[in-house]
Amino acid sequence: MIKDDFIYKKLTYNNIHNFFIRKSIFNALKSSLPLFKGKQLDIGCGKMPYKDYILEQSKVLDYVGLDIEQALVYDVEVKPDFIWDGSVMPFKNNSFDCAIGTEVLEHCPEPETVLKEVNRVLKPNGVFFFTVPFLWNLHEVPYDEYRYTPFSLKRHLKNSGFKEIRIKATGGWHGAMAQMLGLWVKRSPMPKAKRKWLLYAVKPVMNYLIKLDKPESVTFKEGQMITGLYGTARK
């Protein structure tokens, strides 16, 4: 069963602040499902919201969740299978066929330490799928470390031993505007009555912008706005 608080089917007043980003992450994940197989590692797994979907829809047979010791508790009933100190993962070399890290690299003080460990535990030619935010409010303070450009992210992956690096945008200008409107109306300080009125005004505008957004056509050129990044890399 898919965790419905991460997989939204439509924009509502309740999910207006994170609908676009979560929809974008899920779409990116779906596009990479054919690359997933065998034993998969989920880095910074949290409540593992995509575990059931991946096990049902891909060739993954064994799903392993890994998180750091001081990670936030998102669900008292869902615990990581393994914990680590952020320096050395508790696995042997070449242990996994594939790995995922959704919205986790921005929380890593030393991203290449983490990426090199991912590379180490992957089998030769193993695939790493990742997503990172670009346009997003401060979160999990003070453990919110970075916002990556595609160029810096590629460099970190290359420095960590990865090849065949493919990076794409989760959204462009229209998606960015939709995402910011949702965050503003739901999370910024304002009187309750004003927020209620603005929710009704903003929702149809967001729907319109989301329909216009074409992330697949985004190129990383001067002046381009993006909402976030996703991609794959091989060991």
C-alpha cells in the first residue's frame, strides 16, 4: 500500500504546500523503476514511504532502510533496518544492486563522504537514484545544509566514483511559481482569515501553473529556474 501522505493524486487545500514537490519526486521515481532490481538500499530512509510501491512495481526483492542515529522520528511504528554514524555504512563492499536517496543529500554536511559510501556498498554497475530540493524553505533546522545546482551535484557524484551521471529538473518556471505559492499561502505567517481566503484564490492558479509546467524540457542554461533535481548514476 502506498503511503498516501507522500503520494498525492490531486491538489487539495491540505496538501497545497507540498503537492508539487511530492508529485515530482514520485514521478521521477516511477521513471527510474526499470533500473531497480535485487537488493536495494534506502539512504536516509525516514518512514520509507516508497518501499511498498517499489517492491510491488519493480524487480527489487529486498528493501533495506538506513538512517543516521539522530534522524527525526517521522513515524513511531516505522524504524530503519540499520542506523549509521554518517561516516561508515554497516555493510560490506558490493552489497547492493541499487540504492535510492530522496531529499537526503541536502542534509549531509560532507556529501562526498556519504556518496563514497553509497558507491562502496553498491555492486559494480549498480544504480543510485537521488532527488534534492532547490527551491524550498529551511527545514529540519539546523540540519539543512545545502541547495545543489546540477553542476555541483554532478561534480560531487563524479568525485565519489560514479559514472553515467544523469541529472534532470523536477520542475521549471511554472512549477517553481506553483510551489512557492503553495508554500507561501500554507506556511508563511498570516492571519487565519486571510490564509483561508488566499487558499481559495491560489488553488486554481496553482492547478493552472502545474499543467503548464514541462520539466522534461528544462535545460540547465543561464536564467533557468528549477524546483529541484533528480537523477541516476552508476558505480
